[in-house]
Amino acid sequence: MNITFLHQYYNNPSMSGGLRTYEFAKYLVKIGHKVNVITSYREKNIKKYKNINHKKIKWHLTYEDGIKVHWLHNYYSNHMTFFQRLKSFVRFAYFSAQKASNIKTDIIFATSTPLTIAIPAVYASRKHKVPMIFEVRDLWPQIPIALKILKNPLLRYVANKLENWAYDNASSIITLSPDMKKGIVSKKINPKIIAVIPNLSNLNDFKYNKKIELNFRKNHQWLMQDPLLLYAGSFGKVNNLEYVINLAKSLKKINSKIKILLIGEGKEKESLIISAKKHNLFEKNLFFEKSFSRKIIKEYFMSATMCANFVINVRETWANSANKFFDTLAAGKPILLNHGGWMKDLISHHKCGICVYGMPPHIAAEKLNYFMLNKKWLKITGNNSLKLATKFFDQNKLSKQFAEVINLTKNKKEDMIEKIAPGIYY
């Protein structure tokens, strides 16, 4: 089967960020399919690719583990304004529609965000007269509306219309969490055509290695033998990392040995560093590092005592399926959450971490200090994380589910899709 993936933010292992699309595409190639990925090269320069003039040439092509990847030169950054991002979305939609319509295919798979990915997907699906699978990574536009980022009434109207149009034109739908599925079903979409396939736990790559942890601590002498709380992700409004400032302040007040490390990039990073310095936390108990490729970041998860997922206190964000959550499970580490939703339910049921949602920072700090110094609790909870990852979120299992969704959709058996991945984890 020839399969076309449309993903504006595709990553390969040499890049920072999630590898979901890469891993699924690689698996499909392994079982005999041909895969074309249409994506964007988001950097300003193209120096790593010789003989390419970024200003004159729109596309370049790479081959990655049997996957043919078409890169549109389309700059994008978390530091861009809303309208700069919108321009980037529209540009990608326009040129990727042309590209997808000229590649022989039996099925179109499109993954959001942004929601504008539906435009080239539906266009190519109709031109080739093939089914389209639409993957929902975030409930958009509900989140930007709830965060008051999308304020313009006309843009809200258009965004909601685009969302419904994407669902109506999809033969089947994949969501990354049960809560996302609920949001889509509330739009009167048939639940039978919806599969819940969360982000992946790569059990092999994140398997704990004592030697790696010892080397990590040797290279981070500020850590010594102290407990480490790790956050690896975006520094955006939705992540609300100002919460970490308050947490670090409270930990400092009780003379806790816990060190917090924040890894990543984003609009809020500079202001967070300024705030950390203002409160005398910077490089005392709160540390910052840049983003790393997936090859390197796994060493940080292996070496952490506990890992965290933080989001702003807005209910619409609780449906998230953050890579860091599943990487934590794969590494066999406890996880800290500051929000409710399906992840909180998982943690409560499987006893693989702690949730401090609704707690004042000083109470959360005391709770964190107690558990992160409790070696018996850390071992039991970490084992529970690994069991949860192995049972439900193992990369190989989810890749097989994804391939089954592809086959059922191609064979017009969409009503069987919900049974493949119902999103029940108890």
C-alpha cells in the first residue's frame, strides 16, 4: 500500500521533540508499505543540506529508514506571534496540498496540530479518491479559545467550521487520549470510527542504565547525589511553568535537597530565568538547559528521580497526551502532575506517581519532598510506571494498532476501529 503522511511538525531521531509519526511510518515500511511524509523544515537556514538555496528552492527530499520525507522550507518558531504562526500554517497547507496531490497514494493520513493540516489532506483525498484518516493531537480550537489566544470572533467561527469539516471528511479518526475522543464525540461524530492511540513508550530506548545515570551525575556536578525532578518540554503559556518557580521557592523554604531541571525552548523561557534569578533560585535548586535530540534526552529521563508534566489550570488542556508522560513511564520513573483529567486517573489507579492539582505550592512541596526522599516508594512507584507502559503504551503494540486502523480504513471497515483501540486502561 502507498501511504501519504501529512505532518507539519514531523521529527526524526536527530531532532528534539516527539517521534510518533517517524515510528509509525517506520513500522509501516517494515511490514511492507511505501510511505511518503510531507512536512516542513522549520529552521531559518539550510546549511546542513549542501547545494540547497533556502530562498529559491521550496522543497528538499531525504530518505530515513525507508521513509521518503519531503521537506517544505517553512520557518516556524514558538517565539512567533499568532498571526506569524497562522501565515506559516496557511503556507504549509497550500504547498503541501500541491505536493500530496502529485504523489501516488492509497490512503492519506493527516495529523494535527495545526488544524489547517485538514485542508491539504481533504484536497489530496478527493483528488486521488482515497480515504483520509485524521489524527487529533490537541482539541483545537478549544484550547486557544479557552486560553484567550484566539479572541477574534470571525477566526473562532472559521476555526470551529474547519474542525467540523475535518471530522466530516475523515473516513476514520485517531485521538491521543480518551478525553479527546469525548470532545469529538460531543460533536456528534460516530464513536465507532474513532481509535484512541496515545503517545508511545519506547521501552528499549528508555530502559534504565545505571552506568548512564552515574555518568550523568558526573557531568552535572551541581546535582551531586540529590533527588532530581525533571521537566522536558515546551516553555509556552499552556505549560504554566511559573508554577515551578513557586514550587522551587517552597522547596527552598523547607531546605529540601530536591533539584529541579527544566529542559526545552519557548516563549516563556527568558522570563522564567529572570524570575528564577529574582528569587535566588537560578542554579541553586532550579536549573535550565536547552532542547536535546531524542537520542540524548533519554539519558535525562533515566537519571531523574521523578519527572513532571505541567499544564495551566484550564480544563481544556487536561486532555493532553504529552510525550514526557510516556517517556517517564518507559524509563520506569514516578511522575508528578499538577492537573486533572485522564492522566490523573491513570496515576491514581495504577499508583505510578503523585498529583498535586489544587494544592498550594507549599503543600505540594512538602508532599514532593516526602516522596522523593522515600526510596521504597520510588522503587514501587517506578515499577508501576513500567508495568503500565508495558501493558498499554508499548511502542510496538501501538504501532500494530495504528497499522490495523490503516487497513480497516482502506478496506472500508471503519465501524470496527473503536474496538481496536477503545482507550480503556484499567
